Amino acid sequence: MAGTEDLQGVLKGQKVAYFSMEIGIKSEIPTYAGGLGVLAGDTIRSAADLKIPLVAVTLVSNKGYFRQALDASGNQTENKEEWEPSRFMTPLPKEVSVNIQGREVRIRAWLYNCKSLTGGCVPIILLDTDVEGNSEEDRGITDFLYGGDYHYRLKQEIVLGIGGVRMLDALGFKVRKYHMNEGHSCLLALELLNRNGLDVTGVKDLCIFTTHTPVEAGHDKFDYGLVEELLTERGDMEVLKRFGGADRLNLSLFALNLSNYVNGVTKRHSHISQEIFPGYKIQAITNGVHSYTWTSPFFRELYDRYLPGWANEPELLVRVGGIPDDEVWTAHRKAKKALIDEVNRQTGAGMDYETLTIGFARRMTEYKRSTLIFSDLERLRKVNRRGKIQLIFAGKAHPKDEAGKALIREIFRYIEELKGEMKIVFLENYDMDMAALMVSGVDLWLNTPHRPYEASGTSGMKAAHNGVVNFSVLDGWWIEGWIEGVTGWSIGPQTEENLTEEECKTCEINDLYNKLYYIIVPMYYDRKDEWLKLINNSIGMVAYYFNSHRMMRRYVTHAYL
Ligand SMILES: *Cc1c(COP(=O)(O)O)cnc(C)c1O
């Protein structure tokens, strides 16, 4: 039967089962929405390189997240991004079922093998409810990533958590640990409890939970009325309330109560999580990115020549100083040309290769504050008179995030307003390929989140792998990566400074313009040797540490073993 041979090789030995609602495999497989999914993909890629015995579980999301279209005013429309799993994956010969709203929902699965050049391989199991015999409604449960309402979301989480455990079992995987990447998959712990006769200690020993949410309101909660309606199979309300909260089912709390190892994704984020959930022990494993994936072909070639083995041992990047400066500069110029050519092809903006180019691309949502750089247009103009700058933006807003969509329109208005003075573009339909092009092709990577909402952030780590310098608010990973003027620059106050919201924002805006005007622009145009030092340090002091190989070794020694 189809799939059986593909499965033989990956079934060997005990595995860590890594559950994630989204996984960024590649642009052609649109089963991710942003950083969480790309991190899951990088986790899997590093595990494959390092031969860590992992199996990943997600939903097939075969109508994708969405394809973004923007009109001339920046109004976003969302088109479904249907893709054909059979082009990339093998159907597996097993079916399992879960009971939802009193109906038996059958689940099948696809297998995608993430293979490494080292010979390692991580199987990804993608659950799919588009099975004959299921009702029309149930066939659509695994269609859209983060689609629909709470009702739809909870059904997806039942399929992912409970269905996922059953599928691994049916396929013959021997699982030694269950790792929940964010709370979406926490119903897996309910399934484990039911199997183990409610032996909480036993279940806790099996579970690992990584939280990604730094604010109380960000933790998904479901009304028990809804839970009772949908979770009709061994849905023991007593158990759910005991571990998930008395009023509403708090997924993070449920996962937290049933995991022996819990971590946040940066040091700062673990401290904040500790405050949200007092009494729990929340460790820190700082995120990283997959070095090879996020390094441009131009720097790959350079690293291959001077630092052979770097891709599987990114620590070797510490020796970037041994690469002649002119070769580093040439690699950066080539990456910049690739981006600028693509920008001009898509937009006709006529950007050039010499101008200091600033990039900003991430999900368009309020806390990321994508318009902070436009806070004071006069000061921005002043910067641009000191030395020309050009700006490249990209990012999708969630279909229901009206504030996020308004941000895109706002950026379009600034583009219009500054026309003729400054070249600014907003690229349509941000995805992994565009991210790779942008984080390698700009000179400066801008990040202006509202603290402490950025639990980690990872795009700046990708930039560092390409010698692109970070200019960022001190939140998430940058608190750990930042050395002023050495690895990049900060925007706004340090963590321990006690300022009001208003004071903080003033400080951020002042830093943003002052550092551009007095430090960044002059250095870029007049002191290339100093800029090259920052490029070198981004690679040798930032990328060498903020990579997912280091991160996965930590997960192995601290959480998995
Ligand atoms: C890396 C990446 C992100 C995450 O970016 P942040 O800076 O962490 O917000 C989001 N989307 C895509 C496509 C990415 O590649």
C-alpha cells in the first residue's frame, strides 16, 4: 500500500513527537502563518541534520493560510491558497477517528520526510479530515490554518491533539516524549490521561510544553459550553476544569499543569511567563533559526570555502574574521542586488544598489508597530537628507485583524506622501522565500515591537546570518543578542529602566531618528570599515549563537533526555 515503504525507515527507535498547529516547510506548502510555524520548520530541519529522533505532527491545512492581494490603497484581500498534498507527500495507509459533536470524524494522514544531507530524516505527519464518509463540515476541519471562529478552532485542536496521538499510535511510532509547540495541541495531554487511567505523574513525565505568548490575553481560552458541545468523546469536564481552569478552558494552563518541562522562548519571555503563571517553573530556551536555510547562496558559498562544516556546526561562524572583508562585502552586495532587482521587477520602484536599505517584514499586527518609523515625517526627511534611505516592507494581516489591515493602509498612505523623496515599497504576499530574500538583501533590519509582546522574534537572527545589521527595540531575543554599536543598535530603553508608556515611546522615537541620523547613516556612507565590523559581528557574535542547532541541543539535554 502507498506510503508503507516510506514509513519503514522512519519508524525505528523511540521518538520525540513534536506537535505544532503550523509548520513552515517551504513556500510551496503554505501551512504556516508566521514565526511560530517557521520556528517549527527550523526545529525539524535542525533535528534532521543532528539526527535527533523526532516525528512532527500538524494539520494538512490544504487550503493554506491565505494568499494576500493588495490594491492601490493597501486594502488586503485574502484568497485561498489551495495546494495539492500529493505533489509533495505520500498518503499513509492508516485511519483513526475522534468524536466531535457526537459524530465520528475520520482522520487520514500524509507523510512528508524532511531529509538532511547528513543522512538524518524527520517525518512530518499531516492530519487530514477530508475523508469520504465524514460530513461536509467535518471534511473541512483541516482546510484553513487559523480560519473560522472558536468553534472551528476547537475542532482543529481536537483533531491535532487527540487525533495526532492516535495516528502516531496507529502508524506504529514509539513515542518517549510529547512536545507541544504552543498550547494548540494540548488536548494530546487529555488523550494521554485517558489512556493512562488518569495517572497525572505519568502523563507529566511524557509532556513538554513550549509557550510563545508573553501576555495574559494572548492565551487561547474556550468557553466550557463550547467544549462540552464539541468534545463529546471521553470529554471529562472535571478533568478539563481541574487542569485548564475553572471558568474557561485555558490551553496554556492545561499544558502547563500536565508538563514536567515548560519553557519560554527567550530569557525575558520565561521571566514574564513566570509572572503570568506564578508557582510554575518556567525554563528558558532561546530560539534560533536554521542556519543553512536562512543564509543566502552568496554567503553559503563563502562560508563553505572558509568555514567548511559551518552548516552543521554554526559555532564555526565565530571565525568569520578570517574571511577577507572584500569577499564579505561582495557577498552582501550580491544578496542586495538580488533583492533590489526583485523589488524593482515587482513594483517598478526603481530602487538602486547604493542606497542604505532598511527592511521591515513580519506579520502585520498592532504590537509589531510597523508604522513607528513614520511617527515624525520631518525627522525622517531629515535623516534622508543626511544620506539617502529606502525602505522595504512586507507582511500579512490575519483576515480578522482589522487593526493589522489598517496598518498596511497606513503604510501605503506614507508611501504616497513621501513619493519623490524616498523610495518605499510594500511587497505583496510575504512568505518564506520573500523572507529569505529580504533578510539577506537589505542593509539594516528594523524591529519596533511594543514591549514585552515580542516573546522572541526570529527574523533578526536570519538577518544576522547574512551580515545584515539589527536595529531593534530591546525585546525578545535582541536583549540577549545586543551589544550597542558592536552587534547592532537598540531602540528605546533597557529592560530594567522603569518608564511610563509615554516616556518609553518618546525614548524609542528619539533613538530611532537620532541613531539613524547621527550614527547609522553617516557610518554606512562614510565609514565602510566600521560598517564591515558590524557585519562581521552580526555573523560571528549573533548568528553563531542564535541558530536552531544550538537551540535543539538544548532541548535534547534539558527537555528530551
Ligand atoms: C522568520 C519569519 C517570520 C518571523 O518574523 P519575526 O521577526 O519573528 O516576526 C514570519 N514570517 C515569515 C515568513 C518568516 O520567515
